[in-house]
Amino acid sequence: MSHAIVLVPAPHPIGLPLPYPLAHGRAGISGFPSPAQDYEERTLDLNQRLVRHPTSTFFMKVEGDSMEGLGIRHGDLLVVDRAIEPRPGHVLVALIEGEITVKRYATIDGEPCFCSANPRYAPVPITDRDCQVWGVVTAVIHELLTR
Amino acid sequence: MFGLIDGNNFYVSCERVFNPKLNGRAVGIMSNNDGCIVARSNELKALGVEMGTPAHHVRHLVDRGEVILYSSNYELYGDMSHRVQATLEQETAGVEPYSIDEMFVRMDGFTPEGLLEHANSLHWKIPRYTGIPVCVGVAATHTLAKLANRIAKKHPGYPGVCILHAESDEAKHLLQQIDVGDIWGIGRRLNERLQILGIKTAWDLREADAKRLRRKFSVNMERTVLELRGISCLEMNDLHEPKKRIMTSRSFGRPTPHLHDLQGAIRQHAQRGAEKLREQQSLARAVLVFLKTDRFRPDLPQYSPSLVVEMERPSQDTRDILHAAQEALRKIYRPKYSYKKAGVMMLDLTDENRQQLSLMDTPQTEEERQRSHKLMATMDALNEKMGKGTVRLGLPEKNAPWHLRCAHRSPRYTTNWDELMVAHAK
């Protein structure tokens, strides 16, 4: 009596990337990897570092001084990502009473609010009607030598 | 299954992402080359302003502050279109751009529940990532997907997402509510002829004798009938809403990195596009060129750019179209990438007869128009090269057409460092 082996597909198969041939060249005829491969040509690309999600990342220019305490100054460049889920502690760009504003999302006594980083500007409690998140600020670029 | 994703009032939506004060307002976008309105917000539509209206016809509304007009900002619209497309590339099995604001995606291998979930996720993700609100229509054929998208846009019972399963009662019910003239590829004349035959709704057409219609009309009519039944038989290049856009594209049998090959392909597409324009007596206001590398070769570097070039004036002249398309190609081409596909779209079409009328309305000779256009272009170039504000308009020419005098293009928020959106720290 033969024992048939029944193969049942996994109910939730894990997706595996399809194997593809690597397009790297290899030095040496023996087939052993060359030590030179560790020193492959690389350049440091700021884009790769600062823009994690190119399709949802936008640049903005800061006007005003309410966020100076966090090192965000008038004239600075903001890298804003719409794909990131805002969390308390994040610096956000938000639509507050019809104006695009940069604020820090925080909680005060458990109540969510938009805060500045300058004692001259009071926190704004979040009410759904007036406030809408535009994106999360992932980086600030402060250029010392302007063009 | 095919999904059709299209941006709602695309050009206006692009403007609203960076200027939320425009939400809820009657906003129109006017073409730079003939001052006609090429895009409208729903609020502007509600005021009864038709597509292609010369801008000065709504001048009184603009002066009263009821309507806001912008000059077309193709750099922005092209970039935003690219972002929508790139987001879809990440989220789906493949994207076929159909126009600057409409894209087909493949949605194979889903259960019905999974399909709905996927469609819903695209519906919220695109506006979340890019700011552009979209509608999603899904079905087994391009024609049905287009209808599903229309339902998603207009039918209150399907807010933003609609999946048509060809054999379902639900689909039957919906198709019975759709006029046959609203089906892709059924223009006014065909509509009239079908109505005479007693075919009034999409369901009627679906149920009609396909072979008989092929004899009476064309093979494309037969294919449309089959598509309504869920049998996919229309190629992308067969699909067009002649009066709205023309798209010609082709995949290369063997991917190529050579500019020479791409120029040849673009030349063919541009020529074909111009021919189609003339066949249907349309003029194009802008031309979009796109390239794609093979996304199924992730081992190879990926680069899939696109660019819109606005025409000097709306045209159906092969030379003008070719010139615009080659210019776009030169700007986006980069060596060492292996391109799999190239395409050319004719955008923002206008009827050639109507064009004559609008030119007669505007009190300006061709020579004056060209001078104004050159002036604008020179100004832009100087400001770009030497810094914003280097050259500014003084008092407007008394004789300049109104749309040029009031014309302002919004900043190129995503393609120009000097025109970034401002975040107020206050």
C-alpha cells in the first residue's frame, strides 16, 4: 500500500521575493569573491538619507520664529512626509484655521494639542474642525552658506 | 481585474494640496496658450461654467471674488501625476497611465473581499500620501472599470470606490442606470445610432447581438459589447475618449538605453497622436511624454519619468507636436537606464472649430499673442536664472488680453526651490 503524501498549501503563505540574478561582477577567475568587493564604489546620497518616501515627501520653507526652540528657524527648509502616522512628539505641518503652520504635536495633561517652541506662542488645543495634519516633519535643513 | 484610478478635478486638486484656502471655492485653471478654462472645481461647475470657456467670459465673477482663476501649472500637475503613479506602482502589480489624471492598475489574484479591501486602501492612501483625492473603479475589463469609476464618482451609494462583478445582479442593476452614450468609445454619433436601434442603456448594449453590431458598426463596437460582458479584448491603445485625450504608447520588445531608439519611438507616437487629432478635428494644448524601465527587473536601476510640455498654441500640426514631444524627451532622458516603454499623450484637447471662435473673441492679433507669450517666457527664464523677482511686470499693457493681465500661475511647489510652499512658524 503506497502512502500518498498530500501537500496542502499553507493557508497564509509568506510572500518570498523571486530570486533574480545579481548583476555584480566578480574579480578573479577562481570564483572566490574578491576582497576588492568590500570597497565597492559608493557615494553618500542625502536624498536617500533624508527622503524615505519620495512620492509622499515634500519640501517647505519656514517663515517665522515660533519653533526656534527646536532649532527650526526662519528661512529653514523642512522635509515633510505625508506617509508617516503622526504621533505625540512629532513636529508636524498642519492646517490650523486655514493656514499652513508648523507645530509640535504633544499632549498637555492628556489633551492633545499643537505646541510651539517659543514662549511667545501659546499651545493650540486640537479640535477636529479647525486642525488638519498635512504631514510630519522628518528633517530640518539649515543652510549656512546661502546661494 | 483592472482598476481605474482617477484624480478628482485633477488640476484643481493639485492647486488645493498646496493652497487649502481653495477648498470649497469655485476654482478654474486656464490654459496659457488660449486663455480657455481647461479644469474646473465642482463649485465652478455648479456655477454653470463649461469646459473650454474663454476666461474673460467669467471675468465679472473673478472681479467679484466669486471665482478664482489660475494659469495652468503643468510642471506641478506633471509632478503630482507622477507621484500618484509612483504610489500606485508601490501598491499594485502594475500601472498603465492612461492620462495625466487617470491610471489603470492590475488587480489579479484577490478574493472578492480582498479586492474591496485593496480598492479601499488605494482610495485612502493616494490622497493621504499625495493629497490628491481619487475614485477607484474595478472590473474585469477596461470598459467596465471605466464605468465602475464613473459610478464611484457620481453614485452616492458608492462613495469613491466601486467594484463591478460582470455577472452580478448588482452590475445588471447599475448598468441599467447608465446611458449607452456614457460608455467609453461611444461618442455622440454612435450614441444616436444606437438609440435608434433601441439600445439606450449600458445593459441594453451588453445584451445586444454582438455579431450584428459588428456588421452594422465596427469590430470595436463588438469588442465593447464583449467588454461589457466581462471579456477583456480592448487594448490600451484602442481605448480613447477622443475628445478628451489621446494616448499612444508601446513597449519595446527589447529594452533599450539608447536615446536614438527612444527618439524614434517618440517620433512615431507623436506623429500618430497628431494624426488622430486631425482625424477628430481636435487641437492639443499640451503634450505629456513618459518613459518606463522594466519594473520586473528590480536588479536593474529603475527610472520612470514623465514631463508635460505646454504648446505655444493649441495645435494638431505634426511639427508642433513632434517638437514638444522631443523637447520633453530630451529633458527626462538619462543614459544608462534600460527603458522598456515610451508613450506620448495629447492633453487638454479642444475642438478646432471652437478654437476659431475663442480667438475671435479675444481682442488680440496672433502677433500680439506671440509677443506676450515670448515676454512671459523670457521673464520666467530670467527669474529662474538670476533669482526670483529679477524681472517683474510693470503696469500691464493696456491692450494685453485680460487673461494675461490677470494671469497668475501658482508657484511650482514641487519642482522649483524658489517657489516652495511656506510653513508658518507662528
